Amino acid sequence: MVPFFEKLLADGAIHEYEIDTEALHSTDPGMLFVVYITANADGLDKANAALREALKSNPLIGPTFGSMVDFSMHRDYLARTTVTYK
């Protein structure tokens, strides 16, 4: 995931990304959180297009990632803010 997000960062599609785990586990200790920040909906569209292209160009990425992830606990969260990111 890091090379994927680093490319999005270098291209300016995203402003920040994080791959986090909980320091104090209130959920499954194997859980991780992937977060990224875009300036607007265009950045989100670019990130989604890059993900689709990555999956298309390497068909083993999806099954490999899917074999390591339990999607039964999957949640999406989309937030909009007017805060300035520095």
C-alpha cells in the first residue's frame, strides 16, 4: 500500500495518508486503518481511478489483498471539512 499512496502523494492527488493500528486495542488487534486526505472530490476521483488501474494492471493484487483481509468488518467513512491542512 505504501508505494501506491506515495505515488498518489507525489502526483498531488492526495495530501496525506496514514496506515494506522490502535495503540490500545478496543477492537481486533489485527485491525488497521487506511486514511487519506484529498483537497476536493477531484482528488478522491484520481485516487479511485489509480486504484482501479492498479487492480487492472496487476490482477493478483486484489486476490492477494483479499486473502489477508476480513471484509466482514469493513467500514467506509467519508468526511468533509473546512479546516486548512498544513
